[in-house]
Amino acid sequence: MNEIIRQKLLGMGEEKLKKFSEGLIPGAEKIIGIRLPALRKYAKETAAEYGISALDDNDVYYEETMLRGMVIGYLKTDFQTRLGLIAEFVKHINNWAVCDSFCSTLRFKKKELYDVWQFLQPYLESDKEFEARFGAVMLLDYYITDEYIDKTLQALVNINTEYYYSSMGTAWALAECYIHYPEKTLPIIKAGSADKQTHNRAIQKICDSHRITDDKKEELRKYRKK
């Protein structure tokens, strides 16, 4: 990150938020304490002003990595260049917050979704915690649709969920699948296709949702693995 950008970020920090975030985001070693809307706004400005030159990877602070991911999402560039930048950035993801904010910032045209699906396959099959979470959250953000729901469900139950954050990301995605496509997701839950921890976490996330009726929640609780 160039020094101008770094100094700007340092000036945006809030000490109270810094201390709060330090306990919330394991893996983020140095935190400035910047509110997410402010960081997003500055990422858009950075993408417009600096472009790809803002993307060197000598990050010192958590927010620098977060900003770099957002800049990739806001850059005006061709599709293949974006995929290359995404692949390079995923190597640097080491916490859930960077992963999830990065995924939600990316935007794709409908005609690009097939190629993005192919691009995601190595991550969906990865045995690395945050590569697997990246794959799961990308499915959650872009592939819970009529066209992809069946493929998404199958991919989710095959993700390596031995690690906490890949399991939580997969559970979150399965919960969203149930909320939007209950008739397709319920058989997956009944069959217990995911491992015990991920299965139970998905049920808990569904039951935490205000979008599900109490009688449906009661039914789902019966399928918890003991």
C-alpha cells in the first residue's frame, strides 16, 4: 500500500472501534479501527484515483488488506484481469471479515457467472480454511438462484469443513439456501449430508432468522445431529 493511502487510513481510525474489532476478528494482527461504510467510500475513491497501482501487497494493517480487496471490486477493468486479481488476493485472506467483505464487493454480469463458477471450483475443493470459506461465501452471494441452486447445494455439502471458518461459511450458505429454497434444501438437511458441526450450525442459523416461521424452526430442530 503506498504511503499516501496508508496515512489517509491511519487518519480515519477510531480507538474505540479498534479495541472492539481486535476481539472480534481473529487473524487480524494490526487494526486501525475504521468504520466499514467509510472504508468502502475511500475504496471507491482509491480505485478511481490509483487503479491497479493501489494493489501492491505490502500491507501492514488489516484495513489495508480490506481496502485492497474492495478496490478490486470497484476497479474498471476487463473480466479476465479481474479474475487474476481475485485469485491473487485470495492468497492473502486470513480472517472472516476480509473474506466476506471482499466477496460482497465483487460484482459480475449475468453472462460472466458460468465462467466465475468454473473459476471457483478449486476453492470449493480446497483443504485450506479461507479458500474454502471464500468458495462458500461466493456461492452464498451469487449462486443461490433458480439456475444454480441444485449445483450450489451439491457443492456446499462437499466443501472441506474441518476448520471453523470454512464450516461457519458453509453453514451460513446452507441456511440462506433453505430460506430461499426450502423445498430443495430440506432434503439435504434431512439426509444430514453435511458434517455434524456444519449441519447443526446451519440449522441454528436458520432458526435464528426472522424470515422462518416458528413451526418450521421446530421441525428443523428435530434434525439436529447428536
